[in-house]
Amino acid sequence: MLRHAKLWLEKDEFEYVEINGIKYPTAKTIINLHDFLVQCFVKEDEEVHEGTMSDANLSFHGIKYYETDKKVKRDNIIFKAAHIFNQFLEAGRPFVDGNKRTGFVTLWLFLMMNGFELKLSMFSYNKHLKKINKWADLTDSDNIKEIIGWLKENIK
């Protein structure tokens, strides 16, 4: 999946906004990335679900402006990354299909733009998928604590 995302980044420009020294992909970038990923993983005779149910959650407005800033930039980025990922899993589900996939790649993009790297390959992503599916099925805020811990273990 990340290989596909890297190919997309090589051929398409992506837009971001920077607030307080942290870079965030724009809603337009995430929508374009989602549509690309859906096309990459469509199976023969499968209906493609492009587009959004609501792009309001893709602005990350509260995450950018109202979430408590941490004193250490690394902790701040991990905290915000966990909230961004959660937008796709339980909180927002902005797309008809492909929320987990797009959320994971958006998480990867957010971290990369801010100088961090996930230690996960495509093979290890599948290993972590059970955890990600659990977070997507739950609707409580305890997910954030778990996602933060998971990120701390899996970023360089």
C-alpha cells in the first residue's frame, strides 16, 4: 500500500498547510489520495466507491487548532497523528469505502511530512490490521491512548 502511495506522491503534487510548525495534508490531497488508492486495490468486477460522505472531517480543524499542544514537538506530532488516524477509524469515516486504508496512508504522509517514519512495511501492516480493525469497530476515546502507544512503538 505504501508503495502505491509513494508512486502517487511521485506523480501528483500534494498540498499541505503548516500551522505552528506542523504540516497537515489538505482535504483535497486526501480525497485525491483516497481515489487513487481505491483504484489501485479494486478487484475485477468490484464496484468502485470514490468520493466522500463528508469532507468536513478531513480539515482536521480541531486537531490543528484546539487539541492541547504538548511541550515536546515529537509528542505533539504523535498526539496529533493519533487523532488524525482516529478520524478515519471511528470518529469521522469520511469515505464510503477505504477509510482504514486512506487513514493509514494519511497517517504515514502526515508523519513523513513532519520528519518521522513508520517502521511498518506492507507485510507488517497486515500483522497490525487486527488492531486497526478493532479501533475501527470501537467508539470510545480509549482508542487514542492505544494508538499513541502503537505509534510510539512504530515510528523512527
